[in-house]
Amino acid sequence: MVSSKQRRRQLARERYLRQQQRRSEQLRRARRRRLVLGVLVAAAIAIGVVVLVRGLW
């Protein structure tokens, strides 16, 4: 039979691992969103430059 202290430690470890997983998932999601935003901004800047150059010519 498992003692209450061991069971409590096990539960704490599981909860900690779950929190770590969730945090890493959130970080990954945030990084992906930032990457997409960066690509969109770069595309917008490129289009703006092209339009400016076309307007000057």
C-alpha cells in the first residue's frame, strides 16, 4: 500500500509536469504566431516598396 506522503508527492509531480507541458505548448504557439506576423509584415513592406517604386517610375 502506498503511503499518503508518497501519493501526495506523486500528485504534485504530475501536476507540475502538466503545468510544464501547458507552458511549453503556449510558448510554441506564441512563437508560431510571432513568426506568421513577421512574415505578414515583411510581405506588406515588400508590397509597399514595390508600389512606391512603381509610383516613382
